[in-house]
Amino acid sequence: MSNYQLKTDKKDYLDKIIHGDCEKVLLDIPENSIDLIFTSPPYADQRVKTYGGISPDHYVEWFLPKAAQFKRVLKPSGTFILNIKERVVNGERHTYVIDLILKMREQGWLWTEEFIWHKKNSYPGKWPNRFRDNWERLIQFNKEKNFSMYQESVMVPVGDWAKDRLAKLSETDKIRDESRAGSGFGKNVSNWIGRDMVYPTNVLHLATETGNKRHSAAFPSYLPEWFIKLFTKSGDLVLDPFMGSGTTAFSALQLGRHFIGIEINAEYVQIANQRIYGKQIKLPSLGEKKKKYKVPANKKSERKK
């Protein structure tokens, strides 16, 4: 059984997609109860038909009250990953992402790291004063410096370079040899002898979502999967407060984690529930531990507005 006590006087939110504004819904979630928050909020002035659009000039003031709730429900050992990208306004990049980072630091967040999602299948493009965007930010925030992180779970193959490079080592390869360029960075090449797996970089080379998830901005499932593996263990609790079509919840369930999803668009709640219910049927071991949290067959009709 789960160790989480998320039953409130109003609802039980564990392993559910909740229809509503995350800022309000999260008021019912106990503090220090979430292991990982992974989300991609509406970008400024984008997805207007879906979410109405948020002006870049007002984005920070719109997001900060939500960030305060994220901070309240996140465990001290937890992590918040924010997928976001600046947009161009009047010929230059708007500063709302930078402004948001600074304001969140004032709110008490630690800006621990930044990952880059390289969209490796992005097609070419050009504008008069710039090229097509081919990457997005994934900004890591934490409440404390000591947080849970499982680096071995995302290790990658060492690569073919090791075969030739490690075959014949010089004497300087066997010590922490300083860079010839004088950069101050040194390395002991012999440390990689016999290693099949190594730690990755902070750049993720992933294709964009090409399947029809019936959502205007769905990201690939491997994106949340990678961070769920890195920052949680089996049975932990993952929150996506801007759930969309349910990719984060789908990935969490597939990896044996619990989830809470919040989505303001009723149509996407229905789509997400269809995906999650199908995945729960395929994973009976997780379903057996929490039968009372299964999405009921009449879920769709309950969610309609």
C-alpha cells in the first residue's frame, strides 16, 4: 500500500487526473508530499485557442502564485522540473523566463541546474533575423541543496570512442592531467577502462512528439520518463499541474510511480483519463496495490462539464 496520506475531507487525489486550476486544486494537497513536479505550462501568448494565452509581460505574476503552491507541496528532498522557452516579441527574445527564475529564487527556490532538450527531428526554418528554434529549457529547482537523485538510472553506453582511446594509454592518461590549453580542467582517462556505461550530459537529444495525442503541445513520453528515473524511485509520487493529454502520468505509471495530474481543460482531462485507464489495465501489479484508486468506468461522464 502507498505511504501517502492524500485523503482530504473533499477528495482523494492519488493516481487521478483532476479537472481544475492547479493553483486552487493544490490547496487540498498536503505540504511536503510530492517527490517530483514535472510540467510544461502554457507558453506566453501561445496555445491561445486551448488556454487563452498569457501575455509575456504578465507571465511572471501569473506563474508565481502557482510556484508558491508547488513549493509548499514538494518534499524537501524533491525536485521541480520546468519545461519552458522564451518567445520573440517585437524582434527580440522576451525576458519573462529569466525574470521568472529570479523571482522564484526570491520565493525561496534554488536554481540548481538547467537541462537542454535538443529536438533532433526538428525540420529546417529561417526568419529574417534568426533561425528555427531547435531546443527548449528544462529548468531544475529545489527547496534544499540535498535532494534525491538516482544518477545510475540514466547512465548511457560509453560509446565507440573508448575502444581506440583506451587501447593505448600514455603516462599522463593515468593521472589527472591538466588541460594543455590551460583551461584548468583535468581528467584521468584511465578511469574509463572497463566501463560499459557512463553518466550522461545535461543535453537530451530527443525527437519531438509526432504521434497524434490530440493535444496542441504534447511532449515525447521519454522526456518525463528520463526525469522520473533520475529524481524518483519506485512508489514515489509525481505531480504534473499542467497535465495536458496525460503524458507525465502515463510515464509515471509505466515506471511504477504514483501520480497526480491537474488540467484546466475538460477535454484534455477526458483524453488523459482514457490513456491512463488503458495503462492501468496493462499493469495489474500496480493496480492490485491500489484498487480503490482505479479510474472508474464512468469516469468520462463524471468529468464532462
